[in-house]
Amino acid sequence: MNTIFDTSGSTAGLETQNLSKDEFVASIIPKLQAILDRAFPNDPQKRKIRVYKDRINFAAPCCGDSGHDNHKKRGNIVLEGRFKNVYKCFNCGTSMMLPTFFKRYGQNLSLDEIDYITANRPDSSSFGGGYGIDSVSYLYDMDEVNKYAINRETFKARLGLVECDTVSFGHNYLVNRMQYDFKKFLYSVQANKLFILNLTPEGNILGIQVRRFDKSGPKYKTYGLQKIHEIIFRDGIVVPDDINTMSMLFNILLVDCTRVVTITEGPMDAFLLKNSIALCGAGKNIVLPFDQRYMFDSDKTGRQHTIEKLKDGYDVFLWDKYIKDASLPNRKKWDFNDVLLYARQFGLNLPSIEGYFSNDELDTIFI
């Protein structure tokens, strides 16, 4: 298995040296150069690296940068300030921790380099609003995000919604689905619709998914931040594309980006898993700024996209193996919420999901 640690030539028990910033930059430049040489083999200009006091600047390998101007360099390894030791692309908006960046492009960091990154993360107090340095929110300009996010109380009043922590049809539905984090939901008594909320760390609304209980339309419909402004508030606000895309990734600003993030299809699955986000559909192809693994639904579409992720080298959940070991019956579809409900109903002790992720293509038979 690939690792971000390069232990070649090292001896167990030896202490690593403390690199200065200049030494750290000198150490990672050859690895960055190898990434650019591979990404742009026929473009010498795009393979050039510029080193400044506060950043390392280069053509972005995540998106190829400009398609018509090979002098454009919008990929950055930030060396100082709020985004210290983070890779940010100012063309496509991709952001990720440096270990994730180097690992994604096939370069191992040494223990000294890892120690430098760990010792030089931004202090959490520099972010305001309670953003921890382990939160994905610190990879984004949260002041900008909160300019467009909707105050939860304003949204609730606008649509005449009620909270789900008191008895109502919405409350009963959530309890029956083992959903107890009621701040992530609102309910319309008049329309009999449940509003599932994608929240910022401050509790503002970034996006919504509406669950309807009648048969008059799709059971679930997801609305990004742009649609909320257009349809509900009609305020003429234009949300930047990167923020609008993020608004339909539920829990995206609430996960710990220093640990692997589990990715599901539906928000209700993500709400029941530690450190998880929901794509609201298995077919989305989005570059995410952290290590990730996938637990799509166990149905025809979910399996198809799971196999695609496995071929891309990601860890995926082996549903057939888990279903057998957990003594679950065969169904056309399972998701994690369904598994917990079945276990509660029949008193099953479920095995931990941790032993059921794999990136070995030979395990395709267990998907």
C-alpha cells in the first residue's frame, strides 16, 4: 500500500531533524518538479517553478491550468498565513493538505517533511468562528462562504418551517430513521415536507435536500445555494461556482480533513457515520481535498460507481462481504441507514465497517 512516508534509508528509533522553512522548500522542490514533469511532459514553460517568500507558484496539475496561456501559474503551495502548508489552485478551486497533494501525484514525503508540516500548521485561533485546523472549513475562505450562506432562522421564517425536536410527523419520521441530530432538519407542517440541511460550522444553511412524503413528485430533491437564492429568496444574488458546487456536498465543512473521510450517496447515511460527507448521488465526479473512501448504496447504480472508484485506486465498501458476515438478507438495495434499522429491529450485533473497505481490484467480486 502506498504511504505518504518515505522511510528509505532511515532507521527505526532515530530522531528526525527540525527543518527550517528554507530547508523544507528545498526538500520538496524536486518532488514538485517530478509532478510537473509528469503532468506537462511537452510544455517546458508549465514545468517551471517560482518560489516566493510566502508561496511556491506553478502550473496547476489538478486541472492543467490555462488551456491557451502556458505562462499561467495558478497552483500554489502556501508557505505563510491562514492557508500555510496547503495546496490551493486559483483556477479550479481545488484545495488539499500537502500530504494529500504529494500522495495524489505519486510522491512520498519524508518524515522530516511530515514533521515540518505538522509543526507548522496554522493556529486554530487565527480562523475565528471556531474553525479547527482539522476542519475542512479552514481550507476555504469562510468569510466569503458566509456571505452567501443563509441564516437558519431567516430560512425557517421565510418558509414557515418548524423544528424537529418536538412531536410532529417530521420528528417521528426522523426518530424512526435513527436521526437524532435535529439541528440538521426542519419540517413543513403545511406541505408535509422534510428539509435536510447542509450546514456551515456556524449553523448557516449552505444547501438543502427536500424529502416529500406524497406521491406527487420525486421523493428527494437537492437544491444548491444558487437555487435557494433564486427560488426561495429571489434576491438576485449570484453564488460563485465553487461555493455552489460545495453547497450540494452535505457535511463538507464539518469533517476532519486530517483523517480519512467516508463518502456516501445520501445525507442520512453520512449523518450516521463518523467523519462522512454525502454527494447526493453516486455519479458526481468531484476532486476533494482530503483522503477519502466510498460507501455507495448496494444497488445496481451504486455498484457501478463503486467499481469505477475502485479502478481509480480508492478504498470502497465491500457490500456483499459485509451483508454475509452481518447475516443480512438479500435485498435489491442496502444503505447504511437501512442496515442500522434492520439491526435494531432484529437485535443484531453488527460487525464494524472498518474491516470492509478495500482498494484491491480482486475484491470486485465482493461489491
